[in-house]
Amino acid sequence: MQDRYKHYKEGLERILKPDKSFDMIRRRMKSKSGRSMTFYYIDGFTKDMVMQKMMEYFIKVETVEDL
């Protein structure tokens, strides 16, 4: 599963270029079960509280079935 995560993350990094665009926000986190996750969003298009609630929800997820 982590190999797929790495593959898709690298592809998104090439397309979105979060290091070169100050409007593209990237948040790296780990879930409760230790899985890596990365959120990408455009600054100003997403309410901070909405993103915070989404991140809190996904951090608590332990398996895909929990979604």
C-alpha cells in the first residue's frame, strides 16, 4: 500500500508543484494506524476549519473499511 502511496504522491508533486507555488498547500500527516497521508489544496479556496475537520477525521481512520 505504501508503494502505491509513494507512486501517486510523486505524480501529484510533479503536477501540482507545491514547492514552487505559494498558493498550493501540502500537509503531510500520519494516521492513527501509522499510515502516511498528504493533503493538497489551494490556499484561499478552502476554509481552514473545513480542512481541519477533514484532517481530524482522516487521522482517526485506521483502515480503508473505516471510511
